[in-house]
Amino acid sequence: MRNPMAMNIINPGQSLLKKKPFSSSTMAPLTLDPDPPDVPSQIFSVISTHPKTWQKHPSILKLIPSISPSHVTSLYNLNLTPQIALDFSFWISQKPGFKHTVQSYAALLNLLITNNFVKASEKVVIFMFKSCYAVEDIRFVLDFLKRFSGRDCEFKFMLSVRCYNTLLMSLSKFLLIDEMKSVYREMLEKMVPPNIYTFNTMVNGYCKVGNVVEAELYVSKIVQAGMSPDTFTYTSLILGHCRNKDVDSAYRVFRLMPQKGCRRNEVSYTNLVHGLCEVKRLDEAIELFKKMREDDCWPTVRTYTVIICGLCGQGRKVEALKIFDEMLEKGCQPNVHTYTVLIDCLSKENKLNEARKLLSGMLEKGLVPSVVTYNALIDGYCKEGLMEAALEILGVMESNKCSPNARTYNELICGFCKMKNVHKAMALLNKLLEQQLTPNLITYNTLIHGQCSVGHLDSAYRLLHLMKESGLVPDQYTYSVFIDSLCKSGRVEEASVLFDSLKDKGIKANEVIYTALIDGYCKAGKIDNAHSLLERMLIDDCLPNAFTYNALIDGMCKEKQVQEALLLLKKMVKVGVNPSVETYTILIEEVLKEGDFDHANRLLDQLAFSGLRPDVFTYTAFIHAYCSIGNVKAAEDLMVKMSEEEIVPDSVTYTLLIRAYANLGLIYSAFDVLKRMSDAGCEPSHHTYALLIKHLSEKRWMKENNDLVGLYLVSNATFADVWKMMEFDTALELFEKMLEHGCAPTVNTYGKLIIGLCKVGRLAVAQRLFVYMRERGISPNEDIYNSLLNCCCKLGMYDEAVRLVEAMTEHGHLPHLDSIKLLLGGLYDEGDKEKADAVFCKLLSCGYNDDEVAWKILIEGLLNKGHVDRCSELLGIMEKKGCQIHSQTYTMLIEGLDAT
């Protein structure tokens, strides 16, 4: 923007334009030059040559869709007269999609104020105040006003009381209370007398931030000025008290209003209803909500939304939906916030189909869902592992021009990590960065947890370095994940070293970190170390919780120290830590292993006496014990009891029953259990199918052979042995039995069999099953493809592996980078550089995280295998394709290349 002091003054009555920059020959429609002028110049050209008819000129009409506020700002800084500028400002503001900004209004005001267009300036100033959509806008406005109110300014512009009031309202909107106070003082200094709107705005501003004491000072100023507080004044005070959670004081103001001759309006009621909801006095809020009509007040969309939000917050979803239906019946149309509250509530309660219908209803009504609306549904799908549905919502979101934010990506990353699909989670890190969004601590912690959960500790450590490079500081959760993962992978001493280093890092170990290491020591059989760490925990004023004691009790049980574990249970209660269901279940499981059902039942009674309810793991422990001694009836009785108590059996529970029936030779009954499992929506595991295959193989062996040694081997086969012995015909027999019992084989069935076979290198049988499933119209999933790919790579069948990669990418599946690492290394070993390069290029188009590709393929794969030249070439390909490799990764690569 030009300095207003340097502008030429145009007085009213002068010609519209000081000079015509174009000759009369430019009266014809503008023609496009090879290098066309910018938009403001084109507009200026039309206006200068057609001062009376420019609004209908074809050239300017064509420009309308491309005119932006910044163009208008530049136009006002050209040689326009104030009147033409005003006419253009009004004309362009009427065009669809155009909105003035504070900058474009400021440029217009420069022109108006310096030419003494006082009345017009006042109107434009008010428009400018109202066009503030962000804190940055209002701060820009304040700076602009200072330039025209300073002592050295030649062109003084005095704000009217109306201007001041509008400015105060804008400041109040963004809770800029200090700035409001300064503006109010300026009013007094400039001798502009405040009116009731001024005082009410000040009262409202302070009440918004809960500063009722200061607000009441301005109420007293109303009285001192000979005016009376009105409905707006008292409604603001109600808001202020509610913001302070002082609902009783808000109620007193509410009751006072009729005594002061002030009518209570919808906002008065809504503010108090909201305050009651905030302090969990929901039934009082509902009662007040119902009384509104008696006071000739009708609930607004905000009133309904506040009640719906309060009900949802307390888990009263049915009542919330009833209020929503009432709202529609009364003709009060829900807004985006109303729908968002309900969608969030339904998503949290796993009523995802209902939530999806509400989103569709919003879109049908022409409402534009916010990023918060979409995030609520995406989060719901991600928590249930329904990632395809979550990505579909992301697609709807993007198609409706709603930009995802960091939380959107964090929820999707968390969902993929939960499903152990870490490569897709890492790929979303790329998308997040492409959207100019910044990964936060949650992003990195989630990815680190995901990498650790699939055993990729090296990648997790690299993410830790990237996190630090980004200026983020790892927290307790970050290190708890590393310590827990190191312990789970048997690297307890390494976890202990990391634990000891936390103090130097400025991280105080919390109960989660202590518990992770205690659990690690227990699983390694180092009970004494675990006890020592518990003592250190107490010395450090870190109180152990039920999880801490459970880890120790479980470790002691594993070491057959049951009596000591029972003593620890008593000690735990004595120090004020309540045992959990898991505590009792661990002990029950251990005593049942000894066949002591009486002791187990006493512990069960103790569990109930503590006010706890047994869960699926408690019942499964008993079912396991009964099945182990062949008492299937007792196990089935417990299944009935579980159903009565609405406890859902899991895959382990059903599998134990299947094994019990199969051990008794009751294969038909075993498949009946599989049918029950299928009907309950519980996916059979690898163990479930391995058990059924084992017993089908045993039955077949008995029928076809008289070799007792062979029968013994089949009967005592481990799960690994089952997959080694399984033939294609056995799988067909399994499918036949499943169909007889009404549970058709699914992609999960084929997946479990193919993955099991691939783990032991039985590729030929796995491939036959793969072909068989496709012939039956069942599409293989990503896990099936990846198990086949990994098996091919490990067996050195690289051509077949390349074909699988092509098939996977065609179907939108991501090959695991560990398999690609083996594949590229194998192809380079065989001298097939062309094919390896083609696979790598295809890989880069799949949307992987560029850093992860560099870590896995280049560093772990090629550098570690000595393929330095190939690594350098592939790095060059990545650079040419514009891959965004982090500086730290790049340094690692260069150091690796130099070292070799």
C-alpha cells in the first residue's frame, strides 16, 4: 500500500480521473497482448476509457471471476477518484464469491480520508471493522487507525460513537480485552460520549472472559450516565458468571431481570442452560429449557445444540436424539455444530452407520460440514479399524473443499498404526507435509509406537531423531514406548540403560515407564530386579498402580511363586491400590493350571466382593481349565453364563472349545463352534484354523494309513508342523466342512491359511490356494499379497516376486518395504539391474514416506549388502523425482556412502 501522505488530493467536483493514461483509440474492447497487463491495470484501463459505462463493459465482465481483494487493493492505489473507487467497491462487493478484506477497505479509506470524503469514510470504516475474520485482521485495523489519528498526520479522521462501538464489538469477538480498554479510553480522550451500546459491549467483553468484577464497573457507569441496564446487560452478566462456573450467581441475575423490568430473551435462557450443562447440572438445564415457552421465549438452534451437547457429554444419546427430532418438528433447523455434536457422540459409541447417515443428511440440506465434523467420523472409523471407510470420509471431505488439518492426519495415522499397517501411516506423514501442515508430538509419538509395535525399532529411533530435528521434545510417552518395546523384544538391559538416562534428558520417569521396565524384568525372569525397581519407584515418589502390581504378580506366577504373589495382592490392597479384574484373573489362571478349582472360585468370589465384574479373560481362564480336563459341559455352561452377563467371547475362548471337541474326536461339534464364532462376528485366528486342519489331517491319516508312528507325529504336531504338513486337499476338506455347517470361507479364512503356509516356506500350496480363492471371486487382501511376496523373496523366486509387486500396485496395495529390500538386493545380486530399477521407480509412485524408503531400501538393504553404487544411483532417482528426504536422512545416507 502506498503512503497516504504521498497521494495526490482529489477534491469533490474535480474530473473523475486526473489524466487518461490511454488514447481515445482504446475505446474499443480491450485486446489481449502477447504479454497482457495485470488485472488491476486492465480494470483501470476499462474505467478510464468508459467512465460511465464501465460496469457493463465486456472486458470487465470477463475479469469478474479472477478479481481478488488484492487486485482491488492495487486498483485503489492507482489514479482513481474517490467516487469511482466507492462505486467500484460497491459494484464488486455484489458479485458472487467476492469479499472485501481489511486490506482492500484500508486502501479505499486511504483514498477517501485524504480527499475529505467524511460520510463515506465512516461507512467504509464500519464495513472494515465488520470484515475482521481473524485476530491478524483486527490488529491490522488498529495499526491503520493509528496512522490517521497520530499528531503528525495531515489528514485527521475522527471516529463516531457508532464506529467506536463497532470496533469494540470486533475486539470483543476476539477477546482482545486490553485493546478494548484502550479504545474506550481513547473515546473519552477524544470527547466521544459513550452510549448504552458502548457500555454493554464493554460488559459483554469482560463477561466473555469471566471477569465479572470489571464488567460490573461498567454496569455502574451505565447507571452513573443516567441510563438503565437492559436485557443485553443482564444476559452478559449471566454469561460471565457461567464462564466462572458460578451458576448460582447467574441464576440470581436471571431471577432479577423481571424485577428490573427487563425481559428475559432466548440468549438469557441459553446462556444459563449452557452454564448448567457445563457444571453437570443437566436435569436442571432441561427443566429450564422446558420453561422457556412459559416466558414467551422459543429455543434457538443454539439452545437445542447446548442441550444436545450436554446430553451427549453424559452418554444420554437416546435423549439427545429425541431432542434433535423435537427440534426438527418445531421447525428449528440444526446447524453444523448441532450435527457435529451428534456425529461425534454416535462415533464415540461406535454407532458409525447412524453417524454416517447424519453426515449425508447435512450434505443433502446444503450444510457445509467443518473439519471438526469430518474428524469426528474419521476418528470413529479409525478406532474400529475401518480404515477404508475412514479414507472414504477423507475423500468426501476433500471433494467438498474442506482441507484436512493435522488432527485429521493424526487420527488416520493412529488408525493405520493400530492395524499394524505402518507403511500407510508413514505415507500419511508425506501427505501431511505436502499440505503445508506441521507434524506435532502426537504425530511422531503415534508413528514411533506403530514402528515399535511391528518390531521396527531402528525406524522408531530414526523417527525420534527427526522429531528432535523438528524442534519437538520427546516426552514421557515417547520414552515409555521405547522402553516397553525394548522389553518386549527381550532387550531388557538396553531398556534399563535408556531408563537410567532419562534424568539427564530432563524426563521424570512416571508410573507407565516404571511399569514397562518392571514388566520387562518379570518377563525375563528377573523378579529380584523388578522388586528393586518397585522400591526405587516408591523412593522417587512415583506411586505404583494396579498395572505395576499386575506385572509383578504375573511375573511371580510365571516363576511358580504363587504364595508370594498372593501376599503381594494383600500388600497392594494395604497401600491403597485397588486390584483390577486383571489382577484376580492372573491369579485365577495360575491356580487353575494346578487344577485347584476351589481356590480359583474363592478368588472369583473375592473379585465380585471387591465390586468388580469378571471379564472375557476371567471366564476364558475357567473355560481353558475345564477344556483341559475334557469337561466340555462345564465350559459350555460358562459360555451360557457369559451370554447372560453380556460378555462377548473372543477368538481364544472359541478356539479352546474347538480344541476340546476335536480332542474328544467330536469334529462335527468343533465345526458347530466355528459356526457360532462366525455368527457372532468373531474372526477365527491362525490357531483356530491350525487346530481344525490338524484334526482333519489326523482323521485322514487314520483312514489312509496303519502307521502308528506317523499317526503319533500328526497328533503331536505343533502349529508350525501343521503348516509344514498341510496339503491342498486338506484345505479343500476344511472348506467343505465349513460349508456343511453354514460358514462359507471368507478372505480371512484364505488369508490365515496362506499366511501360515508362507511362514514355513510352503509357497506351492499357498499359491494354489491363492488361485483357488480368486477363481471363486474372492479378492486377496494386502496381507495375503505381502505374505506371498515375502515368501518368494526369502526363497529367491525374484521373477515371481516382481509379478506380485505389479499385481499389488495395480490393486492399490502397498508391498512391505522389508520384502522390497530383499527383492532389490536379490535382483542386484543376480545382476538384473534393469528390473530392480523398474521395481524401485514403481515403488516411488506408490506414496510411501520418502524417508522410510531411504532407511529401509537404501541404508538397510543396499548399503548393508555392499551395493554402494546401486544405492547412489537410486538416491539420484529419488532426487530427480523430487522426493522430500529429510536432511538427517540425507546425512545418514552420505555418511554411509562415504564409509564404504
